[in-house]
Amino acid sequence: MSERFDFVVIGAGVSGEAAASYARARGATVALVERDLFGGTCAFWGCMPSKTLLHAAEVRAHGGEYPWERASARRDYMIVREGRDYPDDSGHIRDYKAAGIVPVRGTAKLAGPGNVVVRTEGQPRELEARDIVIAVGSIGKVPKLDGLAEAGFWTNKEGTSLRELPRSIAILGAGPSGTELAQVYARFGVRTTLVSPRQVNPTDHPRSSALLAKALRADGVDVRENARAQRIRPRAGKGGEHVVQLADGSTVEAAVIELNVGRTAAPALSSLGLDAVGIAYDGRDFLKVDDDTLRAADHVYAIGDCIGHELSTHLGHYEGETAVKVALGDDVRADFSATPRAVYTDPETAGVGLLLDQAKARGIDAFEETADLATSAKGYVSESEGHVSIVIDRKNKIVVGAFIGGLAASEAIHEAVLAVKLKTPISLLAQTIHAFPTVTRAMGGLFAKADLALR
């Protein structure tokens, strides 16, 4: 016997949870299918454990008493893994049931339009739905490097859940995850090397990347920028450490190799049976959807990591709710123009919108204004450094990008997020009062400077 729902959501990470919860709040019937942990990567292997460890490392770095045993125990508390090997997601399931969502643990496969079969520990369950939402997430990519399989490696899962610190680690890839974990390890005394084929956090503003690299080096991280791993020689170094050979001829030795070289949804997508609902999937890392509606086929939507937009919790949540709104007939379209990005190291970096080069590549007559946080009032009183930079569309007199490196960057960026989203005139931003002394006060000064330049 099949079970009938308005929505079947496949994947119970942040984006799937958001879709299911919003659909239920609108009165729809919902089944939420998950083959592993209800709550997904953010709750158990990503955002929550990494930010918990970053907090402990920051307290320690600034003279506080925070030994690794306490940090590890606090992280286990955050991911509900106290006294056990694997996290407990029963709290998530209780919350779903209380909201009227039907959780189904098992592996889903599309069996035709509006039809999902879930392989469970018992009998398979057949679910019918008016609309299907695909939210299968992503996993860390594994590069083709000679010797890597023999040496073994960590991904973010091992990196955020470790209970025993390694004596040394080489992190391949310096995006947000690799950068954040490098600071955690180094501040807890692990000999840490960070290898990046470009700058640290390569999609960030160059000033922000330079600030991160400087901070990491101050923490003792051996930062190798513009370097790429070519092969691994397992246990060929001192004390049986692995030797990572780089393209420039140099080497790195480490007891553990951690991969942070990108994400892919291909394994989950390949086994989902997408052809049964008319989706021609070509095996790539992510699924193609209509950017305005998040629709992958008639009555089929895809959200979160598996569609390859900015891979962040907040965007996945937004996509989940937006897909349901579209499916319910609301007059809305997805808008990705003002998606905030942040790295939660000490100091932080954050950004929204277009870099100057990106704006010019789109044909925008753009210019940039920058303030040095070290010489601002906030920098003086807090003994901190960094920058605030804004990118201005000269013709339309609006902000199209903003970037902060320094204290409170992840909080201060949101004024710029709203300005980019609403296309707020620079003249209005320049007339806005900003509290003194704050990072946003420095941004307000840039709005005023840009307003003068446009007169």
C-alpha cells in the first residue's frame, strides 16, 4: 500500500529540513526521507562542530583555559555524541513528529512521476506525492593522487569529529572548511600545513585572503599558497609520516592528510533514479535546475548542496523554503544576488555580491572603495586589523559587492547584504547613521566617500 503526501522531501539536512518544515507550516502533508542522520552535515559533521571547536581554540589562543579534552567533550555535546561513537538524531525525529512531519529512514529511489520507493530495514515503503524535493546533500571530493588511497585520508567528517589530536596534519585545500580547521589544529598544538592551489580561501577578496594567511601563519600554520599536491609517498617521511610532493618540487610531511578540495553530489544523484521522473542526469558533481524556480522537472525540485550553488547552511535553508513556495503557487523567484559568505576564523572574513573584477567582467562600470580597519576607531580600540571594501556600480549608484576582513565580519556584512538585495541608492546609505565605534561605522564612511565620488 502506498502512502500519499503533498510533499516527499528526500534528504534531511538543512535544506531538506527547511523545505519539510515550511511545507508543514503551510498545512501540507510531508514525508521526510533520510538514509543517515536526520539533521545532516551541518548539525553533525560541519557547521556546529567546527564552530564549537573554533570557539574553544579562540579562547585558548587569547589566554583562556580550554584544553583539548574539554573542547572535544563540548563538541560531542553539540553533536549529541556523548558516550557513543555515532551521533544520536532522535531529537530531530521527535521534533518532526511533533510538527506533523512523517520521518522515513531509508534509501530513496524515484520510481516514476510522483512516486518514491524507500528501502528500509523492514519492508520497502512506497510514497506518492504531488511534489518531490531532492535535497541529498554532498560529500567531499577525493582527488586522483598516486599513493593517496594507501596513505588514507580524512574529510571534514573526521576533521570535525576527532577525539585524539594527530601529531601533524597536511590539509589539501584552503576553502572555508580547510582554513577553519587549520586554525583549530594549530591552536591546539598540532603541526599543521595548509596547501592551496591559489590564495587562501580563493573566492574571497584578496585583502581578506591575505589577512587569513597572515593570521594562520601567526598561529603556526605552514601556509603553502599557489601550491598543488602531485602525489603521496605513504609513510616515507620521518617517523613514518606521509610525504606529500608538491608541483613546485617541495614536500610536506604529515601523519594525517585531510582533504578539503571541493564537494560532489554525484554518488547520491547517480543512485536516485532521476531518469524515472524525466531528468537527464549526466553524472556531474551537481544537478542542473532552473535558477528562478529550483525546478528540475515537472513537480520535482532540487535544493541545497546537490545543485552546486554557494554551499552554505543559510543558502540551503533559503532554497528549501523557496522551492516549497514555488510549488505551492506563490509568486516568488529565487534571488541569489545577495548571498552572504563567511569564514569563521579569528579574525573572520565575510562578503556579499561581486568582486571588482567580477563586476567589470559583467560590463558594470564599477569602482572600489576600501577602508583600513587597523586605522579606524574600531581597529584602534580593539587592537585589530583588517579591511572593509565596497564595489560600486557607477551608472546605477548602488552597491554590488561588499567584503570585510576582521573583527565581527560575519555580523557586520548584513547591512551590505540588504543594500545589495534592495539595490539601495548610495545616497541613502550615506545618510544612514552608524554606531561609533563599529565595523559598520567604517562601512558607513565608505558609503559617504562613494556618494561624494558619484556627484
